[in-house]
Amino acid sequence: MSARSRLFAACLPLVLLVGLATPAHAETYERVLNGTFATGKSPWWSSGSTPSAVDSGRLCADVPAGTVNPWESMIGQNDVPLEAGQPYTLRFTASATRPVTVRAVVALADPPSTGTLNKPVPLTAEPKAFEFTGTSTKTTTRGQVALQAGGAKEAYRLCLDDVSLTGGVVRPGGGWDYGSPVRVNQLGYAASGDKRASVVNAATTPVAWQLRDAAGAVVATGTTTVKGDDAMSGDHVHIADFSKVKTVGTGYTLAVGSDVSEPFDIARSPYDSLRRDSLAYFYHNRSGTPIDAEHVGAAYARPAGHVGVAPNKGDTSVPCLPGTCDYSLDVSGGWYDAGDHGKYVVNGALAAWQLMDTYERSLRTLDFEGLRDGLLAIPEQANHVPDVLDEARWEVEFLLKMQVPADKPLAGMAHHKIHDLAWTGHPMLPSNDPQPRYLHAPSTAATLNLAAAGAQCARIWALWDRAFSQKCLAAAETAWQAANAHPDLYAPDEDSVGGGAYDDTDVSDEFSWAAAELYATTGKRVYLSRITTKLTPAGFSWKDTGALADLTIARLPERFPVDRVLPARKRILSVADGYLRDLRKQGYPNPSLPTDGAYAWGSTSATTNAAMVMGVAYDLSFRREYRDGVLESMDYLLGRNGLNQSFVSGYGERASHNQHHRHWSHQIDPALPSPPPGSLAGGPNSGLQDPVAQQNLPGCQPAKCYIDDIGSWSTNEVAINWNSSLAWVAAFVDAR
């Protein structure tokens, strides 16, 4: 079967009712999406040899001659849920430009491709309706509906419409089992910190809880506080507070009646390993260098990607997308941005900035672990430079390569991104990527991101490598001048084939952030007046970077006028107070509370970014409530949430381990690894933009719109700017 027909798998515990006869009055559940093609082609696909498009409300494909097997030419849809023992009825209308027999198939998309039905379908030029019924032998979310048209001796055109697959007893979005209603931080709690759990319980009065050690002995008791209905999760929640327990140990559990939590530890330094693992994520995702077994272990070792070794074209001489420029650049190195093989300046600059800010915080707070050479297992260890800076430099070097050369049009601007011409399938090691790669047009946003990160780099590296520092500063000031000369070159939102668009048509925030970094490094007053943005409760993201100006001012108060420093400090404390209020008003301790009641793409990064602001507030005030807020934010990420799900791979009994990624694809190919420990999943996303989420999560409560499935790129992708914020927060809570 073709690679395109492979199906993304699901792993979050889904309780499907199986083996039950469907009652005569049972509701008929639709299992395919967009069966009338009213919203276009997606999520339907066709084989690479069989181009298809929606034509007059039908999906039509040009079937080639010369194939041998039926599955060599297909139209299909993946990610279809099936239940063992249940009948399914497939209905559709189809026609062909010449008489031909194709096959209608409902089966697993992956080997062994166990089938529910496989029927011959005789087609003519006259559209005809068909109906077939079969019984599934498997319970899976990895089903596939397809018309197999391979084996044709002559080419023809096949058209399909009104596709429907009905059956099963679990309604779409139903049947979820979230495990124990007692929700804890599944990694553990700091012995000296607060320790709370959230308990899903319908009682309107307090209920008793017991804390048990690994042997099952009761070590503490108490009663819950009724929190009430939690709007974002739909749960009725109680809070159990066992902060008085400070005895270090492993395997603790919290029991409320017969409900028992996942096990957890109480430790003096529970985040020591997460600090390192969240940073190790970046070495795993380096481009242009082999990932060596001596650093990551045999399971995660891989050849260098995009270095020009067949079948991939390499990044050492990448041309511009046709029509945007007439030259090629060496843009090797850097980090793969997310689950694809793209590299993006706007995300990369923010991620590098957060790693460098982690270093600057460690320097100012005398957190010697953050200044250590040898903290990470990377090739640069033992080079007498803090490892966090070595890792950040790997990305900054790439950012500098994305700058337009001085002798070219738009000199000094930064190319917005570089990625494949088309999306690659799963799995796909970077070294096996066959797609041509292109530089995309320069943008003002990317150029200002380069200016900000370059200025920060110059300030930091002056101590460690003066030549590199000067190189960063020259690039930053050149970028600033270029952005001012071209202030409205925007990345188009439709440029999203083969890589994300990362579109942005308001760059006032990027101007302000870059000005703050340039002023902090150079002291030139020309930059000071351009700092115009302020931290607000909306926080910051790759697209909205204005808040970072206040964080830079607060981090470096001696470099800014006092009339800039005091208001920035006040705003940080005020916004952090708001995050604390939002955290405390919810049943689950998330400092990010969407004002529109909907979780956005990458919602876990909204949590970590808010935690970062609270961490900075702690640094400014030494008020313990801010540090406690950061710790409780980690509780949310590590299992104390509506899903009972740790969003960090390798941390917790119910940790995400099928994040959307091209070469951490164990769910699809058992020969490949799952994500390594310390990778942060994007988390709940009310938008449900991908088919896996649409099939399995319709009607979900905002805080529960998540599935640990490699195909769910809208809820389960990883990204460098999400992991950089996790690394910042992990370093904060681990600091001695």
C-alpha cells in the first residue's frame, strides 16, 4: 500500500463499547468527514500518481494506466473510528469516464490492513449510488475508507460524491475515559512547596481524602474544599490540600473514597531531570548534523538531515521560491521548528531568546546549574561555555544565515522561512526527505525577530566569544535598518503548503521588542523612543512579541532609564497578579484563562508563557505566591487537569507519547522511537483543525479538546517555542 495511505494512530485511552449488538432503534453515527465535499477536498486524499480535485461538488481523480494492484491508485480518508463486532454501512455515488470495476474498502490503513468490507464496484459514465455493509473485526481510530482503482490498463477519470459510513455504538466524541477523578502532578511535588490535587466529585459538601505512601499506609488525612463547576472542563471540582506533608518519598497516592490518583513523588528537587530533558529537546531537533548515539542513545540516533546526501537536496545551497529572488543561500543548521522539516525565523528567534534569557536569569540569580558547561549531553559540552548558550547559538547561527546578502535586493532583510515544497508523509527521517526546499520571501516580522535575537546574542556572547558577539550585533543593526526601510513586507497567510505560514500583518510589536533589545545592548538613544509596547494580560507568543520589551527592561534595569523600569515592573506584577487570580478561580490550576472561552493552538505554551511572567514577577518582588503560581502551573501541565494527562513526554503515568512529529513516529512505525522525555505537546485546542481531532473530539469541553495521537497536529504537535518556554519554567522551579 502506498505511503500516503498510511493512517495516523491514536493512543489516548479511548473506551469503545465493543461486542454489543446494535439495537434496532440505535442512532446512526456518521464516521466520515466532508462526505459531500461541500468544504473542499480535505480531509480526503488520493495517491501520488492519482491527482484529484473537487469538480462541481464531486471529488474527481485522474486514474493512471499501468498500475498492477488495486491499492496503487486510491481516493480515501483516514482516521475513521471503528468498533469491533459492529456493522458499518458504506454509501456513496460514483462514476467513471469508461466502464471499469473498482473496489470499495473499509479497513485498517496500516498493516495488516484488516478489513471491514472489500467489495467490487462496477462504474459507468452515469453516476450510480452504491451501498455495502460489513462488520469490523478491530476497535481502532485508524480506519480507512477508500476506493481502490489501481490496475487500470487505460487511464480514466473517477468521480465520487455523497460518501457516508455509518455504524458503531459510541457517538463521535464520546466514550472517553480520563482515568482517576483524583488529579495530581504525576511527576511530583517539591517538599518545600504547596501540594494540591483537583478531585472530580459531584458532592456539594467537602469529602474526605487520604494520602498514602508507597506501601499503602495512610500518612495524612483531610477534607476537600469544594471549588464547584469548572467552566473550561465541565467538571465539578474539589481541591485537596496536603501541603503540610514534607516527607520526601516516592510512590505516594491520594485517595478519595475508592478513587485513587496516579502515583507521584515528593522530592527536594523534583524538576532536576525535566530541566535537562526539556533543553535536550533542541539537540534532538538539530538540522544539518548527525544526532549521535553517545549523546541521545541508540534509539534516537539518526544521520544528519538536509545536508545534500540523497535523497534529500540539502540546505547548503537553497534557492528562493520561484518569483521571489534569483540567488541561493547556505541556510544549514538550526532547529526543525515543529512536527515538520521547516525552519522559521519568527519561531526560532523567540525560542533562542527564551534560552538566552534562561542564561541571563541564571547569571543574575546565581543559579549555577543554569551556567554549567556539562549540563547537557551535546557535542559542545566541555568547551567552557554554558550548555544552554551552546544550544541557543546553534539556532542563532542559522538565523544569521537567513539574512539577505549585502549585494542583493532587500539587503539586510531576513527570509521568513525555509521548508519543503510539499508536505512529507509520516514517518520521515530528515535524511530521507526527498522534497526540494526553498527560501520564502523576506518579511519585516522575520527581520525584526533577527534584530532582537541578534542584539541579545551580542550582549551575552561579549563575555564568551567577542567575534561572534560582534557578528550578531552587526546583523542585528543591519536588520533594524532594513526593517525600517521596508516596514510592510508581510508574510502571506496562504503560504502554508509544505510548511506553516506564520503570517503576521502587524509588526509594531516586533519593532518595539527589537528596539528594546538593541537599546539594552548598545545604549543608543535612537532605539529608546521606538519601545512602544507594554505587557498586557494577553501575554506574548511568536506573533505577539511586544510584551517581551517589558521583560527585557525588567531583566536589565541598570541599562534603561528609571522612567522605563518602574512602569515595566509595575505592569509585570499587575499581569502576574491577574494570572494568579485566573489560576485560583479554576478547578485546575492554569494561569491562562481564555477570555473567549476557547483554547487556542499550543495552549500549553500559553500556560508556560504565563508562568514565565509570574517567574519574572517573583524575581522582582521575591513574593512567594508568584513562585507557588509557577509550581501550580507545572501541576497543570503534568497531570492536574481535566484530562488527567501529562502533556510532557516521559513525565507521568499518563504522559503524552504520540506527539505529531516526522521522525518520532513510533505510533506508525515501531522501528522508530516515541518522543524523548521532556517534549511538550501543544495541548487542548478548541479549533479541532485536524481530522483526527474532528473525528474523536466533536463537542469537547475546551479544556478537553486534546488527543494523544500523531495525526492530531492541531492538539498534539510539538514546537521549539513551546519547549523553550517549558525549559525556562523548568529551570525556574529547579533553581536552588
